[in-house]
Amino acid sequence: MEKERLAELEVIRKKEAKAEKNRTKKERKQFRDMAKEDDFWVKDDAEQLIMMERVEFLCTAFGSARLSELNELMNESLIEDRPSIVVEHVEQYKQDEQDQNQRVTEKEKVVRAETVVVSGGWVVEDVQLLTKAMVVVPAGTLNRWEVIAVWMTEHGAAKERESKVILKKAKELEKQSQRGPMDAQAAFEKYQEGQFKKNLEGKKNTAESNEGTSNFDIDQKEWTQDEQKRLEQALRTYGPKEKDRWEKITAAVSSRTKRDCMLRFKQLAETAKAKKLASSKAKKAAN
């Protein structure tokens, strides 16, 4: 009897989870469509990309109930007020998450500290940041490890490290890999999965957890040389003041979405900035 009762409860749970999943998808679609129709409520390309990421963040962080409330609020608001509403919701969510993280027990803090000592001072977040940097700054980049060192510092590494220390850690990770040379792309995908799970910590929404990362993950399929050349040519052809610039760039690349192109542009800009800082740092050290 008990076995049958548990089986019935499991069936009910799965039905509720499926229903919640469908409701969440519906609310996400409504929120995304609203944003796309008005070019994410901003005109500048850089701001549009930032707002796009905020929309995706909320789509991932919120369940159906909170998304429904947000959609209702956005529909009742003026278009010019919508960007600030999105920003407020993102900041509030992050603040709530930060408050929750501050309630970590003393025991967990001690365990974390011991882990850092054993791993040679590398916290998990810095290892994940390194795997991401190895994708953003690919092999073949001039002074690659110096650039990665600057990039990691700029993106919140727990401590500033010299390039030789980072290279040593990268080699350690490579040795740990059972597949031989480290697959940086796969490592970054694992990093994304970890970030997504972190965003879902403390959630009681089972259906949201089962949803996976499909709606949040950036398409991390590596850009081919041909795609990269077409993108760079399109960026030169269609300047910042070009009307419908990103639509034209997307059409020129042809094999990527508008979002892919904008994110790739942001990635390239970050790499260029890191290279410039690394070069400046090297010159100062030489003097």
C-alpha cells in the first residue's frame, strides 16, 4: 500500500512540475517577445546587449509566478520606464541572493578555507574564471597568459596572479583531464552549468530546477575562421551609426543569430581591452 501511495504522489509531482514548466515557458516567451519588439527599450548597441543579458537573467532566475507579475507590471508601464524596472528586479534578486549567501554557517566557511589551502589558493570561482578566460583569449593570442591574467583580475578573481602562476594552473587542469589536452570549450560549458546551478540555489521551484540551462546558456559553439572574418568585415562595413546595424551584420555573417554576433563582439572587445592592459603592464615592468 505504501509503495502504491508513493507512486501516486510521484505521478502527481511530475504532473505539477510539467504544468509549472509550461507556465514558465509561456511567461518567458511573453517577456522576451516584449523586449525584442521594442529593441530591449534602449537605442545604443552596447546598452542593448546589457539589457538583453538582464532579460535572460530574469528569465532564468524567476519562476512562472514572478515572471507573470513582472509581465503585468511591464505592460502597465510606459516604454521609457521599462529599462529601470528590469534593472530594479535584477538588482533586487542579486541583493536577496547576497543576503542568503551571508547566512552561510561558520562550519562551511572553515571547510571552504581548508579547501583553498589544499588547492594552492585557487578557489573554485577562480578555476571557473580561468576556464572561461581560456575561451575568451584563445590559443595563438600574443602574450596569451599575460592577457588572461589581466582579464581574470578585471572580472573579479579572488586575487591577482602572475601569468606564470596561471599557466601552471592551466597545465595542472590539463593533466587532470582524462581526455588529454584540455578542451577549453567543454570547460567553459561546465563553468556555465555551475553558474546556472548557483543561480538556482535556494529555489523551491522544482520545475524551474528541472528546466535545465537551455534557455540561459549562450550558444558557445566555437566560431570558425570564416565566420570570424565575415563578422569583422561586417563590423567595418556597418559602423555604430548605421541604421539596423546588427540586423545587417547578422545577415552578413549568415550562420549566426543577432545575439550570437553581439555577444561575440562584446567578447572581442573584452579581449582587446585585456591585451591593451597587459601590454601597458609589461611596458611599466620593463622601465
